[in-house]
Amino acid sequence: MQINSEAKLLRIFIGESDRIHGKPVYETIVLKARELGLAGATVIKGIMGFGANSKIHTSKLLTVSEDLPLIIEIVDELNKIEKFVDIIHNIFEDANIGGLVTIEKAEVIKYIATKK
Amino acid sequence: MQINSEAKLLRIFIGESDRIHGKPVYETIVLKARELGLAGATVIKGIMGFGANSKIHTSKLLTVSEDLPLIIEIVDELNKIEKFVDIIHNIFEDANIGGLVTIEKAEVIKYIATKK
Amino acid sequence: MQINSEAKLLRIFIGESDRIHGKPVYETIVLKARELGLAGATVIKGIMGFGANSKIHTSKLLTVSEDLPLIIEIVDELNKIEKFVDIIHNIFEDANIGGLVTIEKAEVIKYIATKK
């Protein structure tokens, strides 16, 4: 068990259909987070929402081109999160997408299974 | 890109089946947030939970009247969130529903697509 | 309406397939939270992620043994959350699972329906 009382919770609010180089932005972000050895990343899909463009998206509408809101949550220590925010910045610029990124303080306790 | 290091993350924990004037409370809240020009809102649906009434709701039970927990996440600057909390208060009172509202500090970075 | 400006938001990041004594860990945690009278708990299922073991899990892969990431969110006052963290600790140790636990400060407003 490791405790870090000065960690950060990074949350990225984007759309499911946002693409970069033909691939989903959320996949690109999660794979990059793993590549850089961040402690973990979780992608959550919303059922309704609006963001930078203020269009309402909802799972109730029977449209083919759904663009439901996604939240990607990433937890790690301050300096790793700060470096990752720079990468996120480049992804937003490259993909030319709108979205929100929030950074919150959090105390983090990390458990590692001894074997499984 | 706009950075606001004094922003707030508002989260509203309610039930999927909560209604106000015949409409889902979560829809009413999201539409109100957009109407007031808040930066974004995302509704997430849980698979299990309990809230103010402490009844356990779970997607495992094959009941017709599911009431899965929802979380609505809204991010914006302090004064806009404070005003929106008053609106949420009135919605909770009007609908006579139980629930939790949490307000956290967050640094927010907002990206706007230049065209799309 | 009750306001608590010194509350805590506890978030537990585990896998859907994590088991303790043959039962899902997330169920065990939610039931324990209710048993102890915590204010509420919500389980959210991710569509993609990685955690302590850094394996990527995604709902896109058609595997039988999916292990999608889960986030359990629990809100209550400081001393109740601190006691619950000890219980979570024992569950992680007993189940020998990896995962993250984050604790954030939050202002909490609690609404209770007068009748329903």
C-alpha cells in the first residue's frame, strides 16, 4: 500500500466521436497514459450532456451518429499529471476538438496485488 | 485555451426515475445548465447504489421500475456554480426528492475547437 | 437540507471481476457502506481503462472474461469516511486485489424527501 497525500485527479471531458489521426481521442489518451506509466485511467460514458459546443447529446435520441459525452479519469502524483496535461493539450490542438480538463487535489492510496 | 484555477466542480447525485412536472429531473437540470450558459454538463448512470432513502438499486435486478443512480457533473467558475446551486435547490424542493450535491474546487482548462 | 462544508468524497477504482469470498468486491463495498449508514454510494462502470496491473480493458473487445473498470463513489463526513477507508483497506488485503482509492475534500448538501 502506498499513500500519496499530494496527488492529483485529472479529468478530461470530451465526446465519444472525437477523432485524432482516424482514431478515437479517448483511446489515444488512455494508451498514452499507460505508455507513460501513469497509475491508472478510466473512461466513463455519459448518457446525456453538452460541452464546448453546447449541443445536447443524449442516448435517448435514435441517431446513427451519436456523440455521447465521455469522462476520462487519471490519477497520479503532481509532476506526472502536469506533464500529462501538456500531452493532452497537444492532443486537443492536433484534433482541434473542444472540451474541458479539470485538475483536483486528492489523497491517493494505491494497492498492488501480490499475485493473482 | 482558457485556464481558470478557481473553478468549481458541481456533482448532483439523484435517481434515474426522479421526476419534476412529469419530466426526468436529470434532463431538467442539464437543459437548465445549457440555458444558463454553463461550460458543460455530463450525466453518468451508475450500475448500483443507494442514496438518501438508503434503498439499494442495481442493474442486476430484473425489475420494471429500475431507479439506477445518476451523477450529473457540471463545471464552471465559482459565481456561476453558486447561482446554479440555488436553482438545484429549488428543483430538489419542487420535486421533493432526496439526493446529494457536492461542490469541489478544481482547476479548469477549457478548449474550444476553432471550427469543426 | 443539511450542509457540510468539511465532507469527503471517497472514490475506489477497482475491476468489475474482482472477487472477495466469491462475491463481487463492488457489491461488498456498497452493502458495507449502507450497513454502516453512510450517506450514499454509487457504482459507475467504465468502458475502457487500466489500473494497478496496467492491462488495458475495453468494452470493445469481445472477450468472455471482461474486467471493465469500476469507480465507487461514496460521500460523507470526514470521520465516517476515515473509518470506511480502514474497511476498504481490509477488503483490498483480503481479496488481494490492486486498485486505487482517492479522497477529496468536498462541500456536501444533502436533501431528504419529506415523503415519496
